Amino acid sequence: MTILPLQRRNQKFLEEAPSPALTLDLRKARIQVEHPVIEMISSVDLIEEQIHFAVGEKLYITRDDVVLRGHSIECRINAEDAFKNFRPGNYSTK
């Protein structure tokens, strides 16, 4: 399970799962802040699994056990001023 990030200035603003561009072999071992994107389509609580692993319990979930259902996208909205070289802006959501 991997996610496809879109980045601008080293900040992710879009995550998609399952990634149409990456294979299962390219996934990372750490929990990413965007992990809920994967949890939504896999029905696996990744934090719970990480805690079990950290205390020395055996992992019982394998790739073959996980069935991906649906599609999940997480977006970050950045407030930037396009007329000032995309510098961060101070904008209200009102």
C-alpha cells in the first residue's frame, strides 16, 4: 500500500491511495502523517498495528490479507499569493 504525493516547495498537498504510479515494493516502513488515506481503503488501523509491533507482538496481517476497497484522497490547502511569487499569505476562511 502506497500513496502518491503531490508536492510544492517540499510540502505535500495531495495524497492518493492506491497510488497509480507506485508498486507495493516501493512503500516506506514508517508511518506517514497521511496514513489515514491508506486506512480508509484498507480498513487496517496502521497505528494500532505499529504499537503491536513495537511491543514485540507478531504481525498477523500480510499483504495478501489486506483488500483495498475504493479510493481515498487527502488534500492540503495552502494560502499563497500568486502575485507575490507565491509567498505565504494570511487569508481568512470567512
